[in-house]
Amino acid sequence: MLCVMEGDHMNINCNIQHALIWHKELYVGGGTHVYRLFVKYLKELGFNVITITTSYVLEKGDEEESKVIVVNKSLFRDEIIKLVTKLRPKIIVRISGPLLDRVIPPVLKKNTIIINYIHFPYDATIRLMESILRLKNISLIALVDDIAINLLRALLFKRESEMDRPSENSIILTNSNFTRYIVETVWGINAYTLYPTLLEESPKPLNYDAFANKVKNLIAMLGTYTIGKRYHFIPIVAKHLRNYGIVIMGSTPSQLNKLYYKTLSLINNMLNVRNILMLSNVDESVKKYILSRSVALLHLRFFEHFGIAILEGIKYGNIPLVHTSGGQYEICKNFFPHWCRFFASVNPNDIGIELSKILDELSSYTVDELYRGYVKAFDVLKRRFSFNTFKENLDSMIKSFLHEVM
């Protein structure tokens, strides 16, 4: 159900247990994937789930996951307070946007669990630099590049500060140990790592025949068309991978994303790059088909918070190619070290050279050898990154709080 909140008029039954999710921008991407995990989890607990957002650009049918209330961006605080006052939800989950425990008055927090799910504290730029440099094997050039991009994003989007320190009475969840380290260092508070997972309880692997029929020189990329994903590196990287085709599948939820996509297309045409295919806003069936046919998933972002695309790539038999930084490196190194491949360079020309060597090495394996590696990776994926794992981990974090408020 999709509705637009106008004043105090809401057709919601207030006699049942409600859970409220605050997700500032509801569009296809990693944040919305986490949102769907929480919706599914809360619905299985028996809650009536209501989502409040300022931007809704999903496809038809997606709104059936929960009741979605679209509010004016400048009035969202007042509207959230009205909604909490009326419904008195037992659980409030923040996926993106300003932290709700600083918005909601203390009197309305009684008998309510507030969960702040933190993707990344973008606005902690200077202290973020100091914190990350304490980590091992971090390139200063890559770090400065990443921070510069985040500063540009902050200026272009006029991002509202998410750096208001969360209340110690809320549950702070992060999407990786990498993000948790930054949150705990910057804010000086305890946080828990809750890895995003696939939405399926029991995902199914590709069979041998489907795996063997993959296009041997096809590389996929997946993610929103945003500067942080570094798709602008691809024209230079692709020149080192002339024997490979690269298919980019990305969403364009905002005008800025659309501009970035059009600019990339123009650059590719100007440079006469012929081995890149850029697709925008593909549906699930197209994404599944391409990932089922490609052999590798290239993830160019440095210091990715997590990278749900990596799990999707592994699910369909792709070998992730990731940078040695951030959450994506953490996931690959800790869970899929035999399957993922890593590059450490930070400029596109050197990245292209590294990837060329990696792909040459992979081409030396037989289909049987690669399939055995895939089966092993999929087994880890199913055990550690299925929805059942997400549910069990979240249960262990909040069930004791639930007993207090139910």
C-alpha cells in the first residue's frame, strides 16, 4: 500500500502492534535491500510495518512490502512525531536519514525499541581520516580520493548531518566491522555488526550445466550510478581488458544519477570504448540473466561499507573482483578468500593492469575446478548470508529488548 500523509489523516488501525521504519530515500540500492530485510523480519514477528520516507522511486509492486507514507522533506520531523504519537510503535528502525532518537521526544520513546542502522557516518570526514589511517594496509591516496568524493556528494546533495551522536538508549547496528570501527571511534559508543544478507531463506545455486555455459569473457558490474562507485574509471580500465565485455547495471533514482549516467555514456562514445554496455534500471529478471551468464563481478568502489552486489554476484557464480579496502574486502577475505580476487591499485590505469593479470590467471582454470570453487563459496553464502542468518543474528540482538516492550 502506498499513501501520502496529509495532516493527521491516516487510515491505520492503531489497535495492533506497529513497527515504524524511517528510510529517507526509498529506491533500488543497498540501503533499500537492508530495508527489505527489516520489513520481512518485522512482518514475521507479527508487526504491522509502516515505512516513512521523503522519496519513493521503486517499481510498482514493491510498495506491497509495507505501508509507505511519503512526507515532505522539510516537514519530516513533524510528521514522524505525529505518526509516533498516534501509533506508539514498539519498534522504530532508522535505515537512512537523520537519526530518529534525536528527533523523537523522550516521552514518546517509552516502551519503544529504537534501532539506528548505520551504513556509514559520512559527515565525520576529518575524524574519519584519522580513524581509517590507523587501519593496516590503507592507501593514503585511496583514502583522500574517497573522502574527496564524499565531500562532493555532501555539497551536491546538501546532505543533512547524520553525525548527531546517537542516544545510548538506542541499539546501534552497522553493516560491517569496518563501519563499526569508524562508528565506535568517531562517536565513542558501542555498536554491533549485522551483516546484510540475501532475502531468500534457502537460495539455490546454479547447476553445473548453467555454470559451464557462462560467457567466459563477460564481466558484470552492479550498483547505483553514483560517483562513489567509480564507473568513470571504466573507460580506462576497459582498455586493458579488450578481450572482455563489461556490462554495467545501475539505477538512476535522482537527476544527479541520471546526469552521471549520461556523462559516462558521452565519455565512452568520445573515447570510442567498444567493450562496455551500460544499462540503467534493469528489472530483476534481466539482472539475474546477466549475472547468470557473467564470470566475474567487478566492484570498483574503495572503502565500500559492505557491498550487497558482491553477495548477489557470488549467488550466480561470479568471482568478485574487489579493492583491498573497506567492507567488501572484509567480507571477501573473511568468508570467501578462495573465491574472491583482490586489486590494490587506486588509479584506473594500474587497476586495469592488475585486473588483466587476475583474469589471465582465472582463465587457466578448468570449468570443473571453477565449479568446485563456486560450490564451496555458495555453501558459505547459504550458511552465513541467507535471510535465516540475518533473522537469527537480529534475534540475538533485540529479543531481550522485545520482551520488555511487548
